[in-house]
Amino acid sequence: MSRLTATVAGLIAVGAALSTIPAAAAERSCGTLPGGPVPRTVTILHGPVTCPEARAAAKEYSTGEGTFHGPKNGPRSAQYITLPGGWRCSVIEQGGAACARGGSRSNPREQIGFILD
């Protein structure tokens, strides 16, 4: 399977998973972060995280304050970034990334996402 095919399949799976979130746990927009070549839209995907916390994590990620883990030339599924405050984030791909903290990997207590517009 090519990298592009795997990426598209992964994004479809994420989209399908997000579409099953109940209305009570619906996404909440936290606006955009200024600066950089393009705005970064920040969204709370799940949990009691506040917009200031979500925006701070997205800013830390985009300014390189996180710590990279995993094989540098390995599969993206084995790579992740940790941020201050306990966030574990995906490596940015197709212009977006997601971060989670608390709970388990399959059922995080809090989850945010951000994309480059």
C-alpha cells in the first residue's frame, strides 16, 4: 500500500470515527492562532479542555516546543510528539494534527485538533 493510499485510508477512518461522536460531545471551535505562513484553526474534539488550553497546546506544537518520539524515518503510526501539560500528539500530516491527554489511547479524556488553513 502506498503512503498516499495509507494516508487517505487513515483520514477516512478518522472522519468516520468523528461522525459517531454524540451531540453532547460535539466539537467546539477555538478560533485561529495568528502568525505563521497560514492561520491554524484550533478545535476541541472531546472533553473538558478549555479553549485557552487547546490554543496553548497548538501553539506549543506549531512552534516546535514538543519532543519527538519514534523512528525518524519509520512509519507515521509509530511517531508522536509530547507537549507540556501531558499532551500526546500525532505527527502533522495532510495539514492537520490531533492531540490527546488522559484516559487511554483509544478513549482519551480530552482531545484537540488543529489544521493549517
